[in-house]
Amino acid sequence: MLRIFDDNRRFNRRAMLQIGGLGLSGMSLANLLAARSLASGTGKPITTGKSVIFLLQHGGPTQFETFDPKPDAPDSIRTVGGVTSTASPGMQFGASMSQLAKLADKLAVVRSYATNSSAHSIRPIVSEASRQANIGAIYSRLAGANHPTSGMPRNVTLFPKAVLADGQGPETRFGDFNSTGNLGRGAEPFSPGGGSNLQKDMQLSIPSGRLDDRRNLLASLDQLRAEADRTGGMEGVDKFREQAYDMVFKGVADAFDLSKEDPRTIARYDTAAHLHERSYYAGKTNGNDQRNWYQENARSLGKLLLLARRLCEAGCGFVTVTTRFVWDMHADANNLGVDRGMEAVGLPYDHAVAAFIQDCEERGLGNDILLVSTGEMGRTPKINARGGRDHWGGLTPMLLYGGGLTHGQTIGQSTRDGGQPAVDACNTDNLIATIMHTLFDVGELRIRQGLPVDLVRMVGSGEPIPGLF
């Protein structure tokens, strides 16, 4: 969020929201951007008006205990904890996914997706397939950095710090969630609490008295341009200036403020019931006060999905949601095994995602928001001697909801041991194409002038996951 402060005083959230209500007409570049977007085409928008929330299950979720159980496999492979029937005939989930099982008729489960890498990373959100850019950066580069009406940033990344005062920012050891590849800083996600360059550039030091003079405030915002010119960092400054205006003058900040939400809705998303006693993590490095990733995941995941829904309603087109890599269920000194791991990680995931789906259905957002949930890899068919599953790039579980796609179905099949695709194999290229066909009117995009030709070709030529459209 834009922070305005002087040497002696910082503005609290209430003061910031009051500033956001100043309501200066005509100062945002939103109308200009809208005019530009229509200037060299048929007059039709290139976007569908839909949004995508990408929930990265960082660490590598187990396919066996989530959406591709193998209850009849040998003991060394068999799904731990058993299975549960779902609302979609013939489809079973792991027992920890009991709430999502009741909503299976609204879901599409992909059992033949593979990232083909068993290394920790942040694929598929940032990968070779996305030109080393966050998928949302591709979207905002083509659609524009801000929604033309609401002023909402089109591309946002959310980490626990966005909803928890003591939460962590992004895990950076395995990749940069705010990466734009060669698309330039203008396509960078806005990352509340996540340390993006945009956020840093939106910290303006001005005396509090100057807030009474809008012209002086705008002049202070213009200092961003002068500073960038001095340092040779002009790229992306128009975006920063525009987003700063919109944060201050169009009330965009309200969408980021969960205190504006109905308390009953906040309670519905709350996963605090799935917090466990600290003794549950005895002997685990990740369970101490310094690296309590499991606890942070349970405390933040529901609120992150609620915030993502609010941002999409306000005009954001792509939201990345993730926590620390808690799905890494090796059963070693740092990580829980499959049994306790699914209690600590699977149960809050099941609760939060089910609450999100129910909320969207009640709000009539089932066609407007696509939720994609997957990880950078899956887990080994064979359970190790400690009761964990290790890294596995041959198959990765995937869940999709909404976006107007065909649901209540299973796409593809895995081999009997759950280790490889057996039918309708798909990869991250197919996933990106599915997302882009949800966000864009591809036919209109192809004839629009003034956009990077290679990027348009990439978006328009990809093959979506079969059976979804």
C-alpha cells in the first residue's frame, strides 16, 4: 500500500483510508489507459473480465492424499489415512479433503499434470514456460497495469505478511514471485507486505501538512519520475505513478483491508481450528518459534484466499497466493510425515479452499473467478522408511474451480502407482494456455495492434488442458 509519512509521524491505516477518500476527479491515468486499449482495435476489450487466483501449494503436494488416491495399491504406496467419496460419482479424494469432497461437482481435478522437475522451485507460477515471469506479469503486460475503471492493480502477489502482522514475506530461496523476466518492471506484481519494487517506490516522504494541498501531493508523487530519471530507472515509473494516484484518490486501499469484510465471512474462512499444540511438532526444526511454517500456514491461508476474492471483485485480474513450502512431507528433521502433515497442512487447506468456493458460489462469482491450485511437483509413490513421501516430478496434483470451465470431472489418469500420467498428459504450457484463455478474448487479442507480437503469439497459440472449455 502507498505509505505517506514525514520525519515525525506515520499515518495509521484509518488515516490512510481517509486520505483515500479525497476523491480527486480526473487525476488518474485510468481513463487514458482505457482509451489507449481501444485505440487500435475493434473497440472490443481484449480481456474477458474474469480473474484468476493461483494458489501455489509450495513444497510439493502429495497426489495420493489429496485428489488422486490409490486405496488399492500395495502398502508401500497406498494412500495414508484412507479415502472419502465425493459429490461427483466415481471420484474419490484423500480423507483429509472431506469438505472439498462435498463440492466435487463444482471442481475439475487433473490427474495427468506434471512439471517434470523434482526440485524445489516456484514453478509453475514462474518457469521457462512463462519466460521466467510470474504468469500475472504476462497478463498485466498485455492488459495494462491497472483496471481501467476501478484503478485496482491487475497483478498482485499475496504472502502471509499481507494478512498477519507477524507473518513472513515470500520465500526467496527457490525463486522470485515478483519476477517479470524480460517484460520489464512495469509488469511487476503489486505485493502488499512482500517487498516488491513497486511497493518501495510508493513510499513518499512529505510533510503531513502538505496533504491539505492536493497539488503539492501530486507534485510529491511526481518526484518518483524525477528520481527515476536521475538514476536511469524510468522503466515502469508511469505504472508506479498511476497506481500511487489510484491508491490515494480512488479508494483502492479498501479492497486490501479485511476489516471492511463482514465478520461472519471472516470467521467462515478462519482456519484457527486447525492449529495444533506446539508439542505436535516436537523435534521438528520447522516447529520452533523461528520457523513455525505450519502454524503460519494455518493462521493465514483462509484470510489470504478471502483477500484474493476481495481483490478480484475490485478488478484485479491475477492474484498469486502462497505460504511457506509446508507441503514438503519427508518425515525428517525439518518436515512432518504424510500422516501428521496432512493434519497440519491438508486440513486447513481443505477448510480454506472449501470456504472460498462456497463464498464464491453464494456471491455468484463461479464464472468470474478461476481458482487454480497446484504445486511445483508431487510426491513419490513409495512411502519412505520414516512415513514420508519424497520429491517427485513425474506427477503433480491439480484442482480447478470456477472461471466458467467444465467442472464435476476428472481429467486424465495416472498410472497404477500414481507416478506418471497414463492418459491425457499435460504440462505447464497447457496450464498457462488455460489461464490465458480464461483471461483473454484470444481472437480479439490476435488482431490488436501495439502489443508485443511474440507475447501475443505465445498467449494465442497455446493449447489449454483438454476438456475444460
